[in-house]
Amino acid sequence: MFKKILIANRGEIALRIQRTCREMGIKTVAVYSTADRDSLHVRFADEAVCIGPAPSAKSYLNMSSIIAAAEITNADAIHPGYGFLSENAKFSEICALHGIKFIGATPDQINAMGNKSMAKETMKKAGVPCVPGSDGVLNDVKEAKKIAGKIGYPVIIKASAGGGGRGMRIVWEESEIQKAYDSAKQESAAAFGNDDLYMEKYIEEPRHIEFQIVGDQYGTVCHLSERDCSIQRRHQKLLEETPSPFMTPELRDEMGTAAIKAAKSVNYEGVGTIEFLVDKHRNFYFMEMNTRIQVEHPVTEEVINYDLIKEQILVAAGVPISGKNYFPERCAIECRINAEDPYNDFRPSPGKILNLHKPGGHGVRVDTHVYAGYTIPPNYDSMIAKLIVVARTREEAIVKMRRALDEFIIEGIHTTIPLHMQLMNDKNFIEGNFTTAFMNTFELK
Ligand code: MV4
């Protein structure tokens, strides 16, 4: 087992990883930027190394500083958390070259899934359901028109190097295709330095349902059921829950089997997520694979009683998994609390937290790095806390979430708490009647 893990991240996830390391008897090394000197992840770690100034490009994305920090502290593994270097193939490779275990995917697995059209071709070959569309990348707009004519409008043009919605264009009729093709090409060239595009039939108002999977070093893969992440705004998830209110036992079996097939096709090792689009007829299609621990992993942990960070560490150390799939026996909901003003177009609201009261009690979990007197720096992601509740039924979970949101007091900055409170009282949300289009028509009162 590892003796010391360097955690190449900040905020709540750095604390979350430290907690598991402590329980496993593993020493921790924190890295921090000058903007994070007063952070809890620095104070609670066994050792801490400053890796650069506030901008992430010079600190949390600075591979040579992080490797140097691992070498001087003698860390035998690096946990990248989510975001930053968590899906960086080069960093995974550099860690290996330095004899440091990267607690995440191999460079090959990251590359195979990072290119979306390549990933899709791999999944098609493996027999995972995919949205009808182009075979690989589009050569020119003439080919795009031909394929669109065959599969029928609306279609969606996507960037191979994309993800998270960038370089995507929906095309409703042939007259729009040239413009969409040209602008998607330009946008992806500028954003990713790669202008490869591919095409799919556009699935209108789908649900976004993802499966948690775990694979070990010996080829065993299991799934830990699904999370419904349909409640999002501009590709930023706001709330996640498990089980999905749209799920049926039959669909879970089918999707879980497909998720395992997807992971096995790339010899996946570690924890990962297979994202699917699900249409109103419950047809499901592979969308993307994430080769990292995700923000929303706690809802899965709460319903199946499983520490996913511990599992990540065990698998990275070569411990085999049982191979048994897990099914939710309770209902969990996570609300992402962001330092943003939901009444002003979600404008970031960094600054000092003057007063803080965190909710607690039965079935309530708060994953956060903030405290009264803490100043939220303007340099990073605006998520400051995750409020997670677990209960026997979805109705009870919603009631508990309302109660917990009501107890949560954060003074000095704006947060998304009022938005979540309104969601918990929304008739369609309560009835489980929502898709990825839900937030388009949501009006904050
Ligand atoms: C789609 C789609 C409909 N049809 N693909 C958005 C992010 C990127 N990873 C893929 N996305 C979508 N792909 C087809 N063929 C709709 C979306 C989409 C979406 C997906 C999941 C969650 C939220 C979304 C919001 C808008 C569009």
C-alpha cells in the first residue's frame, strides 16, 4: 500500500481525499497556490508545498512543480482529484516515468476517451449503443449534408476534441449546415487546437444519466448504478441524484451491462463514469466516458455505502475487486452550492464568508472546505460546498434537502442556495418530470 499520497488539487475534493487517506493510514502532501495559503487542505495535510502563484496555469496545472513537490516529499502516488490534471494523459505519463503512481487512468485510456469521435468508434465496435451518425470524423460539408440527409434532421455537429458542450452546433435544416459546420470548425480549432468534427442525430430533450464503474488491474469491471445529472445549466451540473426517477430495473440492467462493456473495451482500471443520453422512449446512447472521480460521486457513496476514493486507492495499489454490481437501496440528492448570484445571471461572487452555519443531522452530509472568515479567491471554480442528503424514498430525500437548505447559513457572499430551495418545491422536479432542457424554462423567483 502507498505510504504517502500527494493530492494535486484544492478545495473540497482535496479535503475529501485527505480524509480517506487518514482512515487508511496513508500520509498526505498538500500542494497549494499563494491564493490558497489559508485553506484547510493546507492546514490539515501532513505536509504542504507551495507550487506557484494564483493562476491555475502556474500552480495546479504546473506539472513540473507538482512532480518536484512529490519528489522532495517522497510521495509514492499522486491523486489528481477532478478537473486540473485529472484527465491529462501527459501528466499521467510523466508520473509513471518518475515512478510515481498516478491514481487515475493510464495515458492510453485517457487518450482513447479524450477524443470523442474515436471513443465513439471504440464503443460501436464493442457493441455499446451509440447515436446514429457519421463513421468517425467528417471530411467536408458535402459529406456532412449527405449524412444528415440519410439520418434526418435535426442533427448535431460535435468537436472530436470537445466535451462539455464546446464546439457543438445543432442543425435543424439543410440550409443552416454550411454555417454551423464552419463555425464549429473555427470554434474547436481555437478552443482545442484540433478542428475535427463528427455528426450525430440530435436527440431532443434527453436525460443525462451516467453509470459509475470500477475496474481493477486484472480485468474485472463492475457498475455501481446510475446518477441522474439532467438538472444543469449551460453544461454546468447543479444537482445530481440516484437512483434516477426515470430508471426501471430492466433499463438499469441493460445500461449497467453496456457500461461494463464500454469500460472493458478499453481495459479500464480505476473508477470511471460512462455518460449516456436517454430519450423519452428509454432508448439510451453512449455519450462520453470520464476517466476521473467526479464531483457528484458522494450520491453513489451514500446509497451503496462505499468509499469511492478508498476504492480508487485500493485498485491503484493492485487490490482486486469482487466484481459484484451494486444497486441503490436508498435515495440520495446532491446540491452544488456555488458562490454565484443566481439572481444576476450566476455572476461569480467571491469574497469573505462572514458567518457560516452548516446543516447536519440524520442523513445529511456537507463536503466543503469553507469556514467562517474564509475568503473565496476569484481564481478558481465557484463551487464552495456540496450538500448531500440520503433517505429511504425520494420524497423523504426532498423533504430532508429542504430542511438542510433552510439550516444552511452563508453570509457575506451570494450563493445558489435559493435556487436549490425553489427546485425542491418545483412540481415537475418533485414528480421526477425533467430533462436536460429543464433549466431553460426555470424562472427564479
Ligand atoms: C447530444 C445532445 C443531443 N443529441 N448529442 C452536451 C455536452 C456534450 N457532452 C454532449 N451534449 C449533448 N449531446 C446528441 N446526439 C444533447 C447534448 C446536451 C446535453 C447533454 C447532457 C447534459 C446536458 C446537455 C445540455 C445540452 C445539450
